[in-house]
Amino acid sequence: MQNNVNEAEVKNLAAAPRKRRGAAVALLIVLAAAAASGAGLWLVRSQAYETTDDAFIAGHVTSVSPQVAGRVIKVLVDDDQKAATGDVLVQLDPDTFKVKVSLAEANLNESEQKLQEARSQYQASLAAVEQARADAASAEAQAANSATDLTRYNHLVASGAVSQQARDNADTLSRTTSAGLQSARKRVAAAEAQSALAATQIQTAEAGVDKCRASLEQARLDLSYTGITAIVDGRVTKKSVEPGDYVQVGQVILSLVRDDIWVVANFKETQLKGMRTGQPVTISVDAYPDHEFKGHVDSLQAGTGAAFSLLPPQNASGNYVKVVQRVPVKIVFDLQPGESVANLTPGMSVVPSVRVR
């Protein structure tokens, strides 16, 4: 009986290593299958998707600067505050510009008075022309009558009907009226020249009025520019102005970041073979790793990033070393119902995955 028990124990001890080896082999088979499955999935995904970590959020950033120089008296916004189109952001001191408006209004009134005077002078010159023409017509009639009398006296003096003295008097009168006619005609020409000059003065006065009106309009515009307003909707960023500052024309005092944003992904040129406009994209934002955004490829830039750099490469000079270039790809968000990108700002890092197959 004791011998049978010992033999069973020996068999069990001999079978234990074989069972452990079988379990280890089965585990290795399972692990190998899992690894092969994972490798297969990775291979499929790597062929179906193109991804890069060289990507960031971009957006429209509008710089705000004054159109007139002046002293800041009020700053009506703070950093990260929402501003709507037309909202006054900064107020400049308007007193100097109000004085310029008053001066321009006075100049306009003066020029309008000069124009009225020129028109009155023109009307007077027209009357003078008419008077001179009437005097010339009268002088012409007198000269013609005197010439007729002289002819008659010449015939009569030959027949002895009148004296030589009477004939000489007629000759003197004819000469006098003829000279008066010449003088009257010259006065007509002078009056017409004066009338033309008066007409030119009207044109000059009208140009002066137009110039003063333009100056007044410019002065009013400059006055309106003392209220620096938002030209787009956006959030205030990089505010660098305080009350009391003196700002110059074109000086950037703050920026407005608009709500419409997109992703710029710099893919390697070797990743673009299957990439097309409209392909779906999964976007992972580093700041919000627990949420994935959806989007699509909007466009591929017509040139690599290096081609538009400040100092583009000159591969034709010196030793050439091939470097894989990157091409910026614009990716637009496709927001789902209830989804918002309000917390996403330009410059944030993202990892887009473009489904190319």
C-alpha cells in the first residue's frame, strides 16, 4: 500500500513541469497573437492616416492703432475682454481737434463769402459790358452822322452854298465822333476783359470753397478718430496703452483676436501623396487631451515653408544636403452640436490625424 502512494506522488511531481511548460507556451502564443494583431492594426492605421505634431492653431489677429496722434484720456477695455465692431476702445483728447474743426468752419465761411463777392463782381462786369456796348453804339451813330454831314458839306462848299468855316467845323466834328467811337470800342473790349477776369475769379473762389470743405471734412474725420474703435469682433490681447500715454499714428496699442480659427499642420512632403482637400481630420489639442475635435483639410499651401522664409535656401550654391521639406496644410474645424472652440487660441499645439485612405 505504501508503495502505491509513493508511485502516485512521483507521477504527479513528474507531470507538474510539463503542465507549467504548456501554460507558458500558451501564454506566449497569446502574447504573440496580440502583438501580431497590434502590429497589423498599427500598420493599417499608419497607411490610412497621416499625422504630425508640428501643428498649431492659427487665427485672424487684427492690430489696432490710432489714425491721429494724441494724448490718451481713457482706456475703455481690459485684456481678454470681448469687443464688438464699433465699440470705443481708447479715447484720445479731442480738444485740439475741435479747435481745428472750428478753424476749418471759419475758413469755409470766408471762402463762401469770397465766392459771393466774385459772383457779384461778375454780374457788375456784365452790366458794365452792356453799358460800354450801348455807349459804343451811340458813338457809332454819332460818328456815322458826322461823316454824312461832312460829305454833304464838302458838296455844298464846292457850290458855294456854305462857307469854308462851316465845312471845317463839320470835318472837326466828324473826326471827334470817330475818335469817340474808337474810344467806346476800347471801353467795350476792356469791359469784356474785366468780365472774363471776374468769371475766372468765380472759378478760383469755387475751388477755394471746395478746398475749405475738404479741410473741414478732414478736420471732422480727425476729430472722429480720437475715439479709437474696434473694426472687427474679437477679444482684446496685448494691450499696451494706459491713460496719459501719447500715441503716434500707426502705433500698435492692442490686438483683437477673432473667433474664427483653424489649424496649420506642417506635414513632411513625403506625407502628402494621398492627401486631398476635404479629407476628414481628427484633431487632438494638447491643452484638452480628453477631447478630440473633428475637421477637414481645407487647402495645401502652394509652396514649402522654407520657400517663403526670410532667407530661402539656395541649393545651387555650395554643397547640397537634401532635407525633407514641410508643407503647411490648412485644416478647418467641423464643430458638432454643442461644441465650441471659444477656449482655443492661436498658437496652441495640436496633433492632427488626416485620414488619407
